[in-house]
Amino acid sequence: MEDTHTHLLLCVLLLLACHSLANVDDDADTSGSSGSGMTTYIVFMDPAGMPAAHPSPSHWHSAYLQSLSIDPARSLLYSYSAATHGFAAALLPHQLPLLRGSPGVLQVVPDTVFQLHTTRTPEFLGLLSPAYQPTIHNLDAASHDVVIGVLDTGVWPESPSFADGDLPPPPAHWKGVCEAGVDFPLTSCGRKLVGARSFSRGFRAANRGRMGAGRRSARDRDGHGTHTATTAAGAAVANASLFGYAAGTARGMAPGARVAAYKVCWPEGCLGSDILAGIDAAVADGVGVLSLSLGGGGAPYYRDTVAVGAFGAAAAGVFVACSAGNSGPSGATVANSAPWVATVGAGTLDRDFPAYVTLPTGARLAGVSLYAGPAQSARPVMLPLVYGGNRDNASKLCLSGTLDPASVRGKLVLCDRGVNARVEKGAVVKAAGGAGMVLANTAASGEELVADSHLLPAVAVGKLTGDKIRDYASRGGRPTAMLSFGGTVLGVRPSPVVAAFSSRGPNSVVPDVLKPDMIGPGVNILAGWSGVAGPTGLAKDGRRTRFNIISGTSMSCPHISGVAALLKAAHPNWSPAAIKSALMTTSYTVDNTNSSLRDAAGSLPATPFAFGAGHVDPQKALSPGLVYDISTNDYVVFLCSLDYSETHIRVITKLSNISCPPKSRPGDLNYPSFSVVFKKKPKHVMRYRRELTNVGPAMSVYNVKVSGPASVGVTVTPAKLVFKKVGQKLRYYVTFTSKADPSNAKPDFGWISWVDNEHVVCSPVAYTWKM
């Protein structure tokens, strides 16, 4: 959620679970989950093996465990049936072989921990432009039938962003519920927040049943879940701000859509079994969009809980958006890379929160800050500046316990960014008696500036500015500096810029699929917040606010989820793949200075490994002209091309009968982008096919336009596509020929675009060479 004068942060779309256990109290004690020596596993079952005598999958799963002398009352945590088939169970070591060797069991995997990837955006995205208002008014009404499921840390239902306003009753297809829990009555839900559930059995099993009673409900005590939910679909709230910063009207991307919260995450992380239960429930409840701002590593898709659940959701017609992760700028770090998921990276807005470090020389060095304490409006004064506050290098990072109070008391402390959280560094400086902090980037973060609401006066600066201050502070003598704060400014140029933290390609799981897919606003985003958490999220932060400004791909993800809800409202018959194609092929790759998008990590031009197809453009996405559609069977053929076993494909797809074609290649998936992986041999040739569907007017004629490096020859056949009818599908073929010296070839990029009088349907192409 963003105000009309604000920026945003990090996100991901996700699916909800455990439909067959929907009426079971999730907080009821499953005694097996706390048993000593028990470990939680997710067991994927073959649905064709369920005997007709069982009335439901959950009944079958319970009986199955009993047949192996495993007590389901002690062990069974969840039963899955909507997004996938199987169950989660807490097992003793000797019970694991019993399951793995049993007929009907496809795969048994350990429960894994996933991590959260943690205003002005509607205006920045063009959703508030005067020419667009008639369209957006109609979409607001149409989006009343779209429910966005948010898998996260829960929800703060009292947030004004969840006000019902004049919304009609929830859509007739909605089957979700509002689960009562601790400090969460049934009346917490309404016409905007139409559902709230909590899934914690996996978390409690991993923690031997230890869980505070106050945490057993869908209530968000962290803030992350409320932030992502209100970013996607928060109602308009006037006079929103964080202590005066980013003041304006806050609203989500799809303010007319409904929200359903599925609490699957806790401060310690998110368990795969709980995530899968949330996805399963969300699909059964009837969500149209899933938003998951969380993720894990780069496991094969059949071992990736999010990928498996998301496949079931997409097959049911649910658009799934996930955050790309915050492990940039290193390459091959992108998470949630399955092609049936929209993988979202993060960029900046054109809004900033300037602050300054002034040196005795008169140099006024620019940075950012959201500090709102007493010193903000006081007359700035020069204070002693210390770098490190101790003799070891750890003190330069301002890690807990490394600062000597005698060295830093009453002084400004220069801290290097990295290792511990940015706001934690400020707390460390304050605890040691420091008067303020300068937080300086290192090479890892480059010139990226992320503002924080620190507990003491603090200014964050980029690497180049940080190097100047480090050099000054290390010269000896008695260095001094002064901090000052500039409030909120709009119209920042250049913007957007790819965030340095945003995870990058290439795709480490399947290099033939380009990821991330796109970027959205994810830096300094204003949205709703929990009423029991301070803006820093630190336990020692006693401040309270209805809105907070944070950053991450967790924030960019719900932006895409909300925009997808608008597209789903405008085109209810479009598949999730068609919606994603529209978002990707209409994205832009130039900033507001008409230059190529830049990378905050080094201020150099960014590449599709950082931004995918580009920055989302909601207005153009509503009318893309052509789309690349993908069916469930297309995904099956893709999985076959990965040489996955039939069993592994059945785990992902829920299909009992898998028939793989004799020859298939991952690159032939009808994806809106290309990732061409050449072998390191001279003149290597790759030939791919694609199919476009006309969603524009009849008698549309498109001509191809190709751009790219001299190191690759590209031939497209045919070069012209004539669509006589709406909905018509036409194929084309692309031949890529490597002309590079294989011994020293480096990644390169190009574009294939189909152009008519009104549309440019643009696909990025990434070229890599491997042995």
C-alpha cells in the first residue's frame, strides 16, 4: 500500500493450505509435534492410490498412518488436497523408512525453513493519472470479485487500510473463513478483510511445541504481513505518513479488491509445511491471486515446497507472485524461480528522504534518513566523529557489544553497513551512549540508499560518500561532523533504479528460464503496520505508528499482486500465464531521464538478470496486444525436459499419468522471455519456438524487431504475423547462432519485439555460454 506521495519495498505471492482440516482448530495441541526426537516431513501421495472407501483425503492419510502403526493423533499435522496431495507429519527416526517404502508414497522431504524477503506507488505506476481514471474506476468495481491471498505474518485488522467503506458483500464464490483466536474475534473480518487464518503446526513441531499463547491467532505482531497486504489492496487512507514522512493518501494497488490473510510466518521464519497448508487453504477458499513475500534456496522444483504449492494454485487458475529475494547484487541468487510463478525484483521510486552529513570543510554530503526524533527540527551542531569506537574491526560494523562507551559517548559514530541489521546498528550506538550515527555503504551495497526510522539521529550514505567520510575520520586529529534532515522530496531522478539488494539471475535451478520476471517498487515503501511493533521492529522500540516505510522484494511483490488483481478483474478469462505475459511484455526499461535502467550496486546500466523484462507498467499491461499463454500440459512437457523422473513430475503436478514426448527442451516453454545457453563450441546453434495469442483487435499485423549483441546471430521466422481473429494463435521460430569466441564469452543480452501500430510486445533475451 502506498500513498499518493510515497515509495515502496519487498514482497512475494503465495498459496494457502489444508482444506481438509479447515474446521480443525489449528491451535489444538498435536502432542506428537512436541515429542522428543520427532522431525517433521512432508509426504507427497499419489491421489490415484486413495481407496474409494475413504470419504476424504484427510481420512485416507490418517488411516494410512495407522496402517503403519503410526498414531495420526500424535503425528499428523496437516492434510493437503487442493494445491497438492499429501500430508505433513512429525515422525520418529524409525518411522521414516516405513513411509518411504510404502506404496502410494511419491516422495518424503524434510520440512524446511523459508525467510521473509523484507505512499507514492499508485501515482508512480500511473494508476492515478487523469486519463486513466475512467478505467481505474471501472476496475475498482470489477476487482470487488477478486480476493488476494497474502501468505505472511498475519494481519492487523484494525488498520484503517482494511476499512470496509462502501464495498458490497464478499463475492459468492468465496468460501474462506475468519478464524477466531487469541485477541482476534470473528468480528475482525468484514467486507475488505474477508478471511484470516493461522497455520503454526509445523512451526510448533520444529520448536518442540513451544509457542506463546498470545501468538496463536492470525494477528500480526510483526508488521510485515500487514504491510504487504495493504500494499496489494489497502483501502484509501487520507493523511497517512510515518512520523510526517511520505505524507499523503495511502492506497493499495487494487483498493477495490478483497484481502485474505494466511499467517504462515513468524519472527524465526516460515515452515514449509505451514506454507503449503496456507496455499492449500487459499486455493480451496477461492482466492484469485496469491502473494508470497518469502522464499528459500535453489532446490529442484519437486523439493521446493513453494514451487509445488504454487503449481497447484496456478493449475486452479490462481495467479501467484513471489519475491525474488534480497541476496543481490551477487549473481545467481534469485529465489522462487519456477516458471509458473511471477518472480518479482525491486526498484526505487521517484521519492526520497534526504539527509546530510556536513564536515568542517563545508562539504555537505547527501544521504537518506527517516529519523523523526527531537534532533530532527533542532538547530544542527558539530559533534565529535569516531570510526569504530574501539580497536578491533568488529567495532567498525557496530556489532552488539563492540563499542566502548567511553570512546563513543556523546559522539557521532561512523558504522559500516553489513552483517547485522541497519536499525540494530543504531540501537547499538545508542546503547553505548552515542549521539548519532552515520551508516556508510560498502562495496556490497554500492550507492543504494535505504532509509530507516532509527532510534537516534542517523544518516545513511552510499559507498563513495562513505569512503570520503571514512578517509576523513581516519586521518587523526579531532574529526567532527553534523547531521541534518530534509524531510520528503518528490521527482527524484533517475528513477526507477534497480535496488542493490534485489536478487539476480541467472536462474540457478533451470538456466534456460530467465529470472527474475520483472521489477516493481520495493525501496522505501509506505504501507500499513502492526499496532504492537515499532517501525524498526526492535523489541526496544516503543514507538507506534499506523504506517511504516520499509524496503525489500517483499514490498515489490505485493505491488505486482495488486496489479495482477486489476488485470484479473479486467480480463477474468485470462490464465495466470497470460496475466504474467501481459505484465512482462509491456514493462519498460528506461528511467525518467530516458536512459537505460541503472543498477544501484554500481551505478552502471542494469541487465535482464537484474530486472527481467523491466519495470511493470500497469496501464500498458491492460492492453498488451499479444500474450504468451502456457497450459498445465505445457508445464508437464517442460518438467519432462528437465529429466525429472515420472515420480517427481507427479509430485509437482498431482497427475497420475505422465506421458513425456520423446524430445523436449526447457527453452521451448512458451515463456515471455528467452534464456539461451550456448555450449562453449564454435558456431553453436539453438532453435526455439514460441506461440502468441491475439488479445487485441482482429486483423492485427505485427512485424518483428530484433536487437542484440554482435556475438549472436538471430533469425526469426516468419518475420510478420497476421492475426485475423481475436484469440487466434500463431507460432514463430527463432534461430540463435553463437559468433563469440567460446573461450572468453561473457553473458550478453538482446530483445525480440513484435510491433504493430499500437503495441510493442517485447521479450528480453539473455545469452550465456557454458562448457
